[in-house]
Amino acid sequence: MSAAAKKREYNRVRRKCMKHGIDIIKKGEHKNYRGVELIKNGQVLISQYAENIRPLDIDWAEIDEQLERWAS
């Protein structure tokens, strides 16, 4: 996925999270994230974690699909 497509998907997820009051928590250092969690009222709704030593390649399109299922 190109950088422009990732940014487009991230912005889509960010807007939905702002609309529904969901916090996006990224764990790790910038450009070396180990995990990402979407949290609402203290509960983790959606999460992705790195499975090995390499940084997590966050799949924002998958998170967007999961948000769609959650919101409906």
C-alpha cells in the first residue's frame, strides 16, 4: 500500500474515531510502533500488535473495516 493510500485510510479512521469518541493509542516509538489500540470507555475495541522484532505495519484499511462493523 502506498504512503498516500495509508494516509487516506488513517485519516478515515481518525475521523470516525473523533465522531464516536474513540481514542487511538499507538504503543512504541515513532516509526517503530509495536501496537495500536482503539479504546472507548476503557475497553479495547480494536487492536493490532507486531508479531516479531520488526515494527508494526499498521493496516488502517482493516481497522476501518472493523470500525464499520462495530459502528453498525
